[in-house]
Amino acid sequence: MTKRPIFASLLLLSSALVAPAALAQEGPATDAPPVSPAPEAPEADDAAADEEGDISIPGGADQEIVVTGRYTPNVVRATPEVVSVLSSADIARTGEGDIAGSLQRVTGLSVVGNGFVYVRGLGDRYSLALLNGSPLPSPEPLKRVVPLDIFPSNVIDSTLVQKSYSANFPGEFGGGVINLTTKSTPREPFLTFSGGIGWDSETTNELGYTYYGSDTDWTGFDDGTRDVPPLLAAAFASGKPILEGADFTQDDLEAIQMELVNAETTLLQQNNHIPINWSAGITGGTTIPLANGELGIIATGGISNKWRTRDTLQQTSLNQDLSGDPQTSYNRVITDNRVVVNGLLGFGLELGEHKFRWTNLYIRDTLKQARLALGTDRNQSERDIIKQDTAWYERQLINTQFVGELKFDRLKLDLRGAYANSQREAPYERGFTYVRTNLPTEQDPTGDKFVNDLGGNRGDATIAFSDLNEDLWSGGVDLSYEVAPRITATVGYAYSDTNRVAVRRAFQFRAANLPVPVQQLRPDFLLSDATIQLYDITLQETSAQDGTAAFDASLTTHAGYAQVQAELVAGININAGVRYEDGKQSVTPIDLFNTGGSAIVTTDLNNDYWLPAVTLTWEVAPDMQLRLNGSKTIARPQFRELIAQIYQDPDSNRQFRGNPSLIDSELTNAELRYEWYFGRDQRFSLAGFYKSIENPIETYTSISTDSVANSSFANAPKATLYGAEVEVQKYIPLDTMSDAPFWQSRRLVLIGNYTYTQSEIKVGADDTTIINGVTLNAADFFFDGSPLTGQSDHLVNVQIGLEDQDKLSQQTLLLTYASPRVTSRGPSGQPDIREKPGISLDFVARQGINLLNKEIELKFEARNLTGRDYEEVQEAGDNRIFLNRYKLGRTFSLSASVKF
């Protein structure tokens, strides 16, 4: 396969112009705030509450066989709300390496970007992620919502998605809540080793780009090479902008530059054989008997190292109808090396009826990125331009939490407390631009060379250091009392306190009158110690030009709720409650340069809400029920959306800037649902839903004077969303097909769901929106009738599988389809920017074997068999502008685990 040949020669131009290249838990339980069990267990196969007891089976005239056991119910049916559950078996069947991939198989859910889950077409801002019932911080600068692709499936036992709001959950519940339950302590000791390798048709053994970095980059940990040098650290602490003047001399700035790590973070290197993907893990656990209970311990650790190369086309246009040549058009090759390291240590203590659980989770997700682009910019007289970028992004999550469940006859007390810390560091974000020129030299009279004059009209060089730290403390208590046999009352209190500090320091390298031969030097020679000293290259901080260099954000919530679950009459149950939630959110620019003030607007949102919720469940037949739900919820702006600071998204290659004038969105929700449980673990459901949103927050895009696509955020006046979803799960025994032993224990698995969603923004002639403190006409940013960002009209998931009921043997085809969706409003009256996810077909096979008395699981995965491409495009008639287009590639992997 030939690929990207032009970039091989471009790399020689940019890098070698002058010199040579240098545990399993029982069932899908959840530690979320309590949802009381159904008041009365139905007698169908899927009982609504756990039952322990004796089953008498006639064994003869004078004999009776007594079987004692415990029955685990169908959680989907048993809960008084609308839920979907991914058990450990469901997660394993999909074969996905992270929990976000598994969740896209759930009815009404789609995954957008890097692991952000959209529920029923509502963006990730309208979804709430919990870990064992406690909130999570986010390591993403643009999000307060944690990306779920950082959670490897090996640390998650089950996932519960609740789509109807109940008062025991936080009020930020637009589309639904996703509660991840980590692996619990085992019932018997075990130790499992696992490993795997993978191949990507667009990446593995193909041409890509990278840079050296440090010796330990393959582990996801830098060896100290990228630490901020001492002189630059001292300059950061000085409280002064770093540029030539009264505070820093040219000699000072040259000394700072020469301390920066140069070639290791600057020199882009061509790799014609990108390595394979690989992963490894270990999980173990044991149980220690106690006098009145038991203590369980589980530990797991893992690492994955994956490569991905994208050969992209990225364009922009300034014309409303997108006519003519694009304003900018770049073919950009991006190679990502992503390393995820995870560890979990959990303790579970059971004393009689009381249960205590202490869980500690560590996840580190590192992205090493190299980019090389060739294109044109009409601002540069349509001359060829080379852009080179290198970056290192570290995301880290540390979480420790305690959960206690105490039962005293009819009284139940649930306690939970957690501390979580997330960090994101991006040192040495480097960028270089070279422009083709016709300036002749003595060595080359034609003058056809790529040059970089460091800040003039032909090229530039930049570097940035950014750091984000977020701490989240949370706690809650829930008290439930069984007032009568079919009536349970619950009251609770929840507290959370989130604080985030983010700093980004950005710089340009500047020089005056560099000789043309010097302008042709590859990046590391262009910024070598000798060049810096000989030609007085200076360092100029541009952080203040980005709006603000740093900000401090916080969100503190106090909430209390009361909820009652009761059987009103035979077969009709109600779960009703109300939540009072007070939230104080602030985003304040940090005056790093001691200027005594800032032109950036400070945000202070102090709101409280009464949020009612009611769900009626009517058992119309022993195996059928209807649910009706109504509620009010909210959605707050995310931290990064509130601060006017430039942020470069490495995935979309787009710049984002916040809006300090955003306000909360308020939602009114309704749903009617029919459920039919026609067999054990088999069901059919049909639902219709409606949401009205006041002041929804939408993304819009503008084109800057230098032709860069910038995205920001604004409140639209109003929006509505409605739709329907259908789901079916059916198992067909195959023992009747043949008398052959192969078919006797096998069954056909058929799982499918479809979601239809429509949404529209409502904009009147007199409606306004506020951006950076200025009131503007909303019609300049939003089209009346446009869909909400992230909403697909159609979502389809189909699983067709063959599985053995007596031993591990599964073969599953998984098909996913999502129709086009808006990712951002179009700039300056242009059409909206739309993503076209298309159809994806996967195949997963799992086979268990016994070798030398050891249990071995083999797994084969084939992803994106249809070979779909990624497209983010604007369309006006026959005119098209591709903001992002590339081939996703087909991936194949083989893994094995051995249990001792």
C-alpha cells in the first residue's frame, strides 16, 4: 500500500534541510444513591427483588428434594426508573477495550470525539458520570465531564445508565446518568494474566511521524526531559510577562531558550514502519474469612500502547455559500501514540448485614502526538506552507472512595465519601511554520525554498506549557425506612466541592533579519544555541493575547432530597421525590502578571433549584409494564466554556475560547415507556420522550483574521428535543437444529435497538445572546429550526451472536450506525459543521480453553470492517468544505488471558 509519499520529501525539507538527521461482582450491582427495590416482587421469571430461600421439588412418594439458593433479578425490570445495564458479560461480549466503546451499544447512546457519551442526542454536558455513586473530576481542559474512554474495561464490573430522573441523583441530569461500578471483591482467590497485540490497516507498518521525546515515553511517563527548566520556572514565578524589556534582558531570554530541550522535542522523524499495538494486564483477588463476615481484596493493573495515524484534509472558507477555493487547505498527517496505565485496589468488608467498600483507582492516559502538514493559505498569496507540530499530553485521574451500607431491620443507612484528583499537563507544545519563497541566494539562484524567518511574513515558531489540576471532594448520606410492606421513604443529603486551576503559558520565537540560509535550517538547528546567540533570537510571551494565562474555577453544591416509593394499588407503583440543590459556580482569571486587574469578565453563578421527579409504573400483565416519567433538571456551563482563554484541541486541530457570560440551562423532561419481558433475560421495549430546554449552550465557530477556525460557546434562546426508541433482546436455542453435540448447548443471540431523535433550536427576531458581556442578536449565531449540536436523527445498534451456554464460546457481529450530526454552528452565516459517523461493523470472538489445568480465554477482534471514513464537513449545494476528513482504518487484535 502506497501512502503519503509527498510527506516523506517534506520531512526531509523540514527536518534535514542543511545537516544530516541527527473482579467480578455478583450481577450488575451499583453503589449509586439508592433506588429502592420494587415494593412487591412479581412471580414471573425476572423477579423484582433478590430472593433467598428453599425450593421444594417432589422427589418421590416419601421424599422431597430441597434446593437452597439465591436468585439475582433482572435489574432493568426491577428498578422503578428507566435504566439500561451493561453487566460484566455484556461488556465482555462487545470486546471493547474501554467502557466508552461498550456504552455506544446501549439504546439511545452514542460516543462522540474522545470518549464523550451523548444520551438521546444531548451533548456530553447533559450527561453525568459517577464512579460507584460518587462524582468524577475531568482531566480535559474543555470539559467538566470525564471522558469515559480513559476507563479500561478491565477495572469496570458493570455500568448502569438511568435515563429518567429521580431525586436521589444530582440535578445536572439532562440526558441521563452513567454510573460505573468497579470490580468488587471475589468470592474465591484468583490470579489472571492477560496480554494482546493489534494491527491497524492505516497505521501499523505504514508511514507515520514521531519524535524522540524521552527514553521512557513508551510507558506513558516522561523521564524528566520535559520538566520546565530552572530559568523558565523562575521566570514563571516572577509574576512578569516573559519578553524583552525592563524585567528581562536579551541575555536573560537567550539563556532561557538555551535551557529548553531542543532536538528531543523538536525534530520530527519519519517512521516507515509504525509499531503494532499491544497491551498487558494482571488481576488478582482473595477473600479472608472473619468471625462474623469476610474481607475481600482485589487488585488490578494494566498498560496499553496504541498507535494511530490519520491522513487528514483540513479546510476553511470565508464565503457564506462556500464557493471558490478554500481560504485554507492542508493535508495533514497526524500520528498519535497513546499509552494508558491503570491500577485498582479495592477492599470489601461484610459484617452480618452491613457492607463496607473502599476503592482506589489510578488511571494515566498519555498522548504523544506528531503532525506534519502541507497546504495553502490565501493570506499567504496561496504559497505552499509546511506546518510541523509536536506535543505531549498527560491526563491522570486518582480516585479514592468509601461506601458503607448498614441495614437495621426496616431501616437502611447508606454512606459515601470520595476524593478525586485529575491533572493534565502539556509541556513543550511546539509548532513551526515554513513558507515556500522565491528569494534567490548565491547557493540557489532559483530561490525555490521553504523558509522560516521567525515571526515575519514567512513562518514562525511557538512553544507552550500548560497545566491543569482539579480536586473534587464529595460525600452523601441516604436514609431509607420501610414505612409499610409496600411503602419506602428515603431522605438524603449530598455535597460536592470542585476546584480547578489551569495555566497556559505560550511563547513565540522572534528574530530580525535572519539570513535566508539560516531561515532554511531544520527546526532544531534553527533554534540551536549557536543560532540563538549569533542572531539574537528572542522569546516573546503571547499568553496575555490569548485572553488570560490562567484561571481558578470552583463549583460547590449542597443538595437535600426526599423520595417515596409505594404501591398505590395492586400493580401500580410510584416513585416520587423532590430535590433542592444549591450551586455556586465561579470562574476567575488569575492575575499572573500583577497588572492589578483583568479585562476578562469574571463569572459568578449562584443559583438554587427545586427539582421534582415522578415515575409511575403500571404492571398491565405479569410480564408487561408501562412507565410514565416527568421531571425538571438543569445543566450548568462547564469550566472551560466560561473562560476566555485559547485552547488547542489536539483531536480536531481546532482552537476553542470560552464565554464568561454563559448561564445555566433548565430542562423539562417527559417519557412514556412500554416494556415486555417475554422470557428470562429477554425483553422488548418501546418508548417516546420529550425535552424542553431553556437557554441551551451551543458551540459556534468563527474564522479568525489568520484563517484559523475558532470555536466558542453561547446560550441559544430555547430548544426542544423529542423522539422514540425501541429495543429487543432475544435468545433462540439451537439444540433443535441438529442432534450433533455442537448445537446442544448453543443459542443464537439477537440484540437490537433503534433511536429516532429530532431537535430544533428556537430563535425569534428579538431574541438575544450574551457573549463576553456584550448583548448580541441571537440570529447572528443560531438558525431557527437547526438541530442541537451532537444530535443524530437515527441511531442503530445490532448484535448477532452465537454462544455456548455451558462454556465460554462466543462469536458476535456488532453493527452501529449514526446519522449525520452537527458538531458546531457555522461561522458568519455559513452552513453548520456536520459529522458523518456512518456504519461501523465489528466482529468479536471469545473462546475458552483448558490447558494444563489452567483456564485460558482467547479473544479475536476485527473493527470497522466496512472501512468507513471520518468526515466533518460543511455543505452548501454542491460546495463542500472539509474541516476534517480521514480514513479510520480497519483494526484487528488478538489477546489471551490465563487464570490461575
